[in-house]
Amino acid sequence: MEKVHAFLEAHRDEHLAMACRLMAQKSISPTGEGIADCAALLRSMMEEAGIRTEVLETPGHPLLFGEVDAGAPFTLLIYGHYDVQPPEPLDLWLSPPFEPTVRDGRIYGRGAGDNKGQLMASLLAVRAYRKTGTPLPINVKFCFEGEEESSSANLAWAVEQYREKLACDMVYTADGPQHVTGRPTVLLGVRGILYVQVDCEAADRDHHSGNKGGAVPNPAWYLMQALNQFWAGSPHKVAIPGYYDQVRPLTVLEQELLAKLPYDPVATARGLGLAADQFADVSAAEFYSRTLMQPTLNICGFTSGYGGPGSKTIIPRKASAKLDMRLVVDQNPAEIYDLFVQHLRTVAEPLEREAGVRFTVQQLGDMAPSRTPGDRPEAQAIVRAVQRAYGEEPVVMPSLGGSLPDYVWTGILGVPSVVVPYANHDEDNHAPNENISLDCFYNGIRCTAEVLVELGALRG
């Protein structure tokens, strides 16, 4: 490891230049602009690093697969994505989004934090082993996809299609921001998501609210009545029958991890723009249980009638609501959707008979939840590696409140999966002036190197 660490220190400028080169190449996920060129560039970087690399075709953007066989009994798959979000609005960038710029100790550019900077940190750690002739302590595979910013539309298909090639003992991902305290972070899972739209229609056109008011039904009122019957009151309980039936109870270890997470109720409330006493009676364990480990149902948007300046007196013909449900293991998105539709029919049919309105629902997307037990030896090895790399105890979260395609590893491949964010908490991913601090970038390279050592010792 001495050679590896010395190499990393001596080649800091080279590594920064390589990361900036990848960030400068457009790879905009929804439009496909630059995707092929970025995949080719990244492949050349992987091959230059001594990694046998090939392109795996999918119905969408290609996957890059790399492998270094060390003849070891343990194989780690490192996942990341080379696609990025669109850069707009361009006028809010202080420097062009695809001209990576270093200022004030940070690299600014689209993909700096999400995910090219973090992807390169993992790649450069393995490169240091190869360039110094240091034997890798474990076998390493890479899977870099080009559709993560488009909901990983074909990742599950690809994992099924290339299951034997991707076979491994564990998956490791560097993505997302560290904890707001700035401490290194280890994530053991993610919540899933189910996204739906509910529409309520009445007449075939808008009507004058004076001339027809009192006769023509207003679908907004009826949609609000229906949605109100999905909510069982505070603290954020969902009223869909059977919604909680498959929720896995927290283990003792998970409860302990929640209780240890950094938490200041006043600072948390103020940071969220709420009244300072909003969480006065909410413990750390309860707050994090709600935001990480329990399912939710949220109204993302409600649209009906006129919302422009001034007034327009109409009875709208239609009202629509978009809702997301964050799901936890062992909830199945397809089963939850069936429960949602069944409950909607139960509450909607009396309203349809009463007013002649019509309710419809459509599913707009879903992603299954995922969680790796914190007492697994592989997860504990990652925690030790992160602590050694950063020199401080990491924040260990049994789940992320948001959603990532982690289920393809734990569900399809059936292996443990751990996420270690390398980017600073204010990376502004998806926003103008996206960035990653130089310290976070270099620490991420060192962290990956330590992860390889710790996992090697685990199966040594």
C-alpha cells in the first residue's frame, strides 16, 4: 500500500486533469447528446488504467463493463454512471458547465459531483494499483451506466441479461452527498418509489362559474375529497388498507444506528424552513425512522383551473394530482400500486355516483426499495475502511430517504450493496454550479483504495 499511497500523492495534478477531461465531455442523459463520445472516452481511460473493458449494449445507452481478475476469492463490483443532467439554466452558471473550473478549492462543472468526479475517484484508486504493479487484494469489476439520470430505465434489464458477467460478492457505489455535518457517510440502503397521477374530470370543457355555478360539478373539490381519504393524519400516516403490511420491522442494530445519527431538532427545523419547535418532541430515532425507514405518500403537485395573474371565473373541467410513495423493504411497487388503485376505487365510486365525475389513475414510474443489513461482515468492513481513510467515525445510515437503483444488486444479483458518498453535502448536483471539493475528490480516491484492502482482509 505504500507504493499506492505514494503514487496517489505524486499524481494529484494528473488525476485532477483526468477527472476534468471526463467532466468536459457532454453526456446529457435525456437527449443523448455526447453519450457515445463520453462512453468511448471513459473506455479509453479504463483501458489505460490496465482494466479490461468492453461495451455492453442495452435498449438505451450502453453500459461500460471493466474487470481486473486478481485470482482472489472475493469480487467487488463498483457501480457508477457517466451520464449527467441537462445544464440549464445556463445563465446561473458562474463558469460554463462543460468547461470544468477549479476555484476556491472546488471543481465546478456538470457531473463534478454527480457522478463523474466520484466515478473517477474509484477508477483512479484501481489505476494506482495497476500503475505501481501492486497486486489488487480482491477481484474488481466496474459497471458504469449511461441512464441513471433517466431513472436507470434499462439497468434491471441489463443486469438480468449480463448476470454471469456482473456476478460478484458485493456492490460498492460512490454517489450522492455526504452528511450535512461534513462527516464521511455510509448508506446501507435506499427507499423505493412509486409515482402516480390521479385525474378527476367532470364536463368536457370549462364553464362560467357564475352562469353555471351550483349546477356543474367542480372536479377539484371531488379530487380533494378523494385524496383526503388517503391520509390518516399526523405523523404522516397513510390510510390505504394493507399499506404497511409488508414493512419490515427495524432490527436492534438499525434502531441503534438511527439513535446515533447527528440530530439537533431546532437546527433541523430551521434548516428546513419550519418553525423552530416543529420537532421539539421528536427524538432522533423517530425523526430518522420517519424520513428513512417508513413509507410515505406525498402530494407532489395539484393542478386545476386557472393559476395565472388576476382572476378568471371558471369551473374547471379537470383536476389532476401527482403523488409519490416512498417505499421500504419489503414493499413491492406493483403490489402497492394495486392497493392504491383499489383504495381509489373505494373512495371514488360514491363521488362518481353523486356528481357524475370520473376518476382515472396512471402509474408514471417505480423503483423497488433496497437494504443491506448493517451486521453483514461486508458492510462492517466498509465502515472500517471509511473510518481509516477519513480518520473519523462515519455517519452510518441504514437507509437513504431517496431512491437509487440499488435493488438491481440486492434483488437481482442477490448480493450486499453499500453506498459511500464522496461529494461534499453542498455539491449542488442537478443545479447550476455543481461542484466537488478537491479534498472530497482526493479523499474519495484514498477511500476506494482502503475499501479494497479491507475487503481483501475479510476474505483473506
